[in-house]
Amino acid sequence: MEDLTNIWNADDEINEEQLLNYIKGKSPEDEQYAVEKQMTESDFVNEAIEGLQQFESAGKLDEYVYQLNKKLHRHLVSHKEQKEKRKIKYLSWVIATVIIILLLCVLGYIVIKMKSL
């Protein structure tokens, strides 16, 4: 998934601009038909349009979309920062240390076995 802010499925033919134009009543007739056809085929699109139609004005809708995008962006940035914090910073040194400790253990085992013979 390249764009985490895009929640539409790849097979959905309707985009955000078409959806908002349909809600505002500004879309051409052929586009209205395509949106209505998509509504009958997809429960997600149907629910999205029903939910968007409950807003009183387009200004409130635009503001709500802006706020959602802003919150989503903040969440994704904080999630990325948390993921970076969880990474082991000096992984090559950790691996080298583990290998040295294992080699010392094997060498110690060989020395103990040779002394017991």
C-alpha cells in the first residue's frame, strides 16, 4: 500500500472529487449515473454517500475532511516515530558482539574438552 491516506479500494472507480461533487450536486449527468451505479455495487460507497449527505453545508464537509486528513497525517507521523524508536540503533555491533560471545563459548568448550583428555 503506497499511499496510506487513500482508503478507497483499487477497484472502486469513484474518487474523492467525484464523491464531493455528487454530494454538492455539481457533477455532470454521466458522472451522477456512474456514482449511483457504484452505490448499488458497493456498500462502502453507499454508506459513504449516505453519511456525507447528513452534513448541513459543503463548508462544514470540507472542514471535516481537512480535519480528518490532518489527524490521519499526525497519527501516521507519530506511528512512524514510534517505529523508529523501537529499532535497535547499533544492530551491526550487537550482531558482532553475539558472534564473539558464541565463538568464546565454543573456544572455552574446546579448551575444557582438551584439558579433560
